[in-house]
Amino acid sequence: MTEREHWLAERRKGIGSSDAAAILGVHPYKSAYAVWAEKTGLIVEDSEQIGEAALWGNVLEPVIAEQYSLRTGRILKDYGRHLIQRNPKYPFALATIDREIQPVDDRGPGILEIKTVGLRLAHLWDDEAPVYYQVQLQHQFLVTTLSWGSFAPLIGGQQLLPWPDEYPNERFLQILAEKEEEFWDRVKRKVPPPVDASESTRKTLNELYPKDNGTQVALPGVAVEWDTELTQVKTQIKSLETRKTELENLFRVC
């Protein structure tokens, strides 16, 4: 087993930083249902398949770290891409931090989160770090008990923005720990979280149930209401699509 394969296997035994954002419903690409399916072993975790964006993120990470250090004067410690940190108080929570910022004052060491940001998403960093990244950092505070951290986003491959320092939100950390513990209990009991309308959940369900295998299952009584509403919604969608086409055609003949 390679170092990465071992890291992935260990990640399946707990909740990581990006998982936390999904569990809270603020991850833009992954739902709590998808994370649950991964942790229970029903589907393969996304991070096991390195896409183009993740690949370049890994390639550029040491370059961004070096430039951040040069521009800020802060010394960074690299624990490696596959070191998982744990906190005995929260055994379900795991973290792999990008870099540790060595102490520069009485705050002690901090966390550096390195991000590569495409131009299409650059606007999300106009005023503050995106919420799902903030949740990731707060999760890392929960695990490491470090008292501060910062982001180093590289925007469009050309602009490095050392970010103002961030600090733990104690009230939020309490809520986060409760939500993660509740979620991990669902994983252990194999009880899925509620289904939502996200694309991530749709893809997960398609993977879990790719086609009808002919097996008969007992549906809950409320399924009759779901079927009625689904029929109504489909009818409304068809009517709206027809009207949309009609209006577009009216504009064309003007």
C-alpha cells in the first residue's frame, strides 16, 4: 500500500476538513449524503480520483508556500501531504494541514491553508474567504487546537493574496463538533442523512442505484404524495418550457 493509499484508508475512518463543509451543507460540490456514502464504503471517495484542478493544486502548493514565506517573513513547517492529525477529545475528526506557521509572537504556531483559485471563482475572495473554506479552517482548529491561521490563495495562477489572520470561533466550534458527532453516529449506524436537491446527492444516488433490478421494495405511505407532487411538478416544468420557447420565438420575429 502506497503512502497515499494508506492516507485515503485512514481518511475513511473519520471526518476531514472538506467533509465538515459538506456536512454543514455549505460545500459547493459535495453533499452530506455523498460524504455518508463514501464513509460507509458504498461509493468511492472523490479524492481517490485526482482531477486536473487537484493535480495542479498539488503541483503549485510548495511554490505558493515558498512565496508566502518570502512575502510575509513567516517560517513554515511542512508535515507532508499525508500526515493526519487527530484530537482525542473528538475521535471522529481528522485534519491534514497544508503548512504550520511557526510562532512569530505569543500566539504560538498557526495553520496555513493554501488554495489555487481559478479566475471564474476569484470574485468569491473579494471580501472574505469563501464560507466552505472558513469551515475547513475552523475544523482544523477543532482538531489541532491551534489558536490562529491564515489563507494563501493564488488567484488565476498569477496573484498571491496573503490573507488576514483568522481565529477560532468558539461558539461555532461547539456547534461544529456536535454536528460532526451526530453525522459520524449516522455513519456507524449506517443511517443516511436526509436526501437533498443537490447535484452531488443526485449523482451519489445514481451510483448507488444505477438501474431497476426488478426487486420489489415496500415504500412508505408518504411515497404516494411524492408521486403525486412529482407528476404535478413535471407537468408544470413542461408547461413552463413550452412558454419559454414561445416567448423566445416571439423575440426572434420582432
